[in-house]
Amino acid sequence: MGRHGGETIIKKYANRRLYNTGTSTYVTLEDLAKMVKRGEDFKVQDAKTSEDITHAVLTQIIVEQEAKTGNTLLPTAFLRQLISYYGDQMQMVVPTFLEHSMKTFSEQQSHMQEHMGKAFGDPSLTKNFSAPFQLMEEQIKRNTELFKQTMQMFTPFAAPASAPKEQRKPDASEIDELKAQLRNLQTKLDQL
């Protein structure tokens, strides 16, 4: 009864209490954070209206986690950039890009942990101690390059705030280069 399509239903009541219908117990945001870390899928519903409020509750969890820790996960510059995208032409693209980025990062993290485990578990591999860190550096470079290419997709269409009145029209070779970048980025996103 407490599960719907493989996910646990959490009911949120008017008094802000959260009720896990799977375990028939009241839970806190911290408990939900632990469920996320364990990979348990859940959906939060307003107890009165049955409205899906999972997104809002997950956002609350992030705010709570950020306030608790001395080392914040989300840099201020990132938060400012994210806020600036609301209502912008980028708004439709950002969620997909972030989802792909997080998925790739998660896959790379698993790969890194496996690689580090082998390196430190096998004496013959520990001779090349820098190998895991070189791999991490390469992955960071690839992610940075992918992000730059994504941003370049949109910069040609967004005129700078202090743009001069007369702007040079791009020639055919520049347009072809932009098309090639778009095709290249689409291929990379498809591979993800």
C-alpha cells in the first residue's frame, strides 16, 4: 500500500510532518536524505490534495544539507548562474544538461572508485601512484570541454549587453564551424 510503481509514498501534512506510508512511521528531511543516499525511490504527496511535491521537498533537503555543512556542495557562483537562467532562453536546456552532467559524473565516480581500489589493492599498480589522479584530471578536462561547447552553442545568439550598434555578420566558414560544433555536441550528448 505504501509503494506506488516501485517508489515509496511519503505524505506531507499541513503541520509539515512527513509520513512514510511504506514503514508507517513519521520521518524527517534528514531521513529522506538518507533514503536518497541509499538509492531508495520515493514520491512526496500533499496529504490533502495528493499533489506531487517531490521537487519542492528535495529542494528543501538540499537547502538543509547546505546549511548544515561547513563545505557547501553548490558554489555561490553556480547558484547565481542558475538563478540567472530562470525565465531565460537557456531554461529549457539547463535541466537536461545538468541531468546528463550528474549522470556522467556519477558513472565516472564509480569508475574512479574501482580504479583506485585496484591501484591501492594491487602492489604492482601502486608503483604508478599517479595513474588514478591522471585519469581524474583527464575526465575533468573532458567535462570542462563539453560544458564549454554547450555554452558556445548559445553565445552566438545572445548579443552582449554593451554590443556595438554595427556588428559584423558571420561568414560562411564561421557558420559551418558552428554547425560542426553543434553536431559534435549532439553526438557527445547522445553517447551519454
